[in-house]
Amino acid sequence: MASTGAGICGMYKLGANYPGRGGHVASATYVVAPAVQGRGIGRAMVDHSLSQARSEGYLAMQFNFVVSTNVPAVGLYEKLGFAVVGMLPGAFRHRDLGFVDAYVMHRYL
């Protein structure tokens, strides 16, 4: 969880992407408060989660559902070494654009 004197700015959840034989791959979900987006909080949380995943013995990180129109998130993940390894056509119902694609993104740790 990231916070300032003004309150919580963001949080993430880290765990196994899939239990059992897939348990060596981590997954994470991130949320940054709209008022503080663009200030490096998301990058700090992703960096921290990658370090945490490594320290917990995970060998890779996978994001199962990255909305393709979330350009800041996709760009950040790519800068940090993630690649789009799959696409889910029309998997997300965007409030303005209708059905848009979602990506599966992956990187080794």
C-alpha cells in the first residue's frame, strides 16, 4: 500500500497466478488513486511487487487481464520488461468505446 499524509494513494495484491503446478508464476493487481496518477506511484508498486515476487521464489510474473486502452499501464509494463503474450478479443466493456481487447502480459523474474 502506498500512502501520503493525505491518505492512501495506491495498493497492490500479489500471489500465485495459478495454484499447484502453476504456482511458480506470480500475478499482481494494482490500483492507483485517480488524484495521484502520473506521479510514479504505479511504477514504484510494480517495482516493489517484482522484488517481492523474486524474494518469495516466483520465477515469472503474469498479468491475465490488462485492458488494451489503458495506455499508461501497458506502456509501464512494457518498459519494465513485460511482453504481450496473448490477447482476449472484446473481453472488456469500456464505458465509452464499447468492447475492447484485453492483454495477457508476461515477464521472467
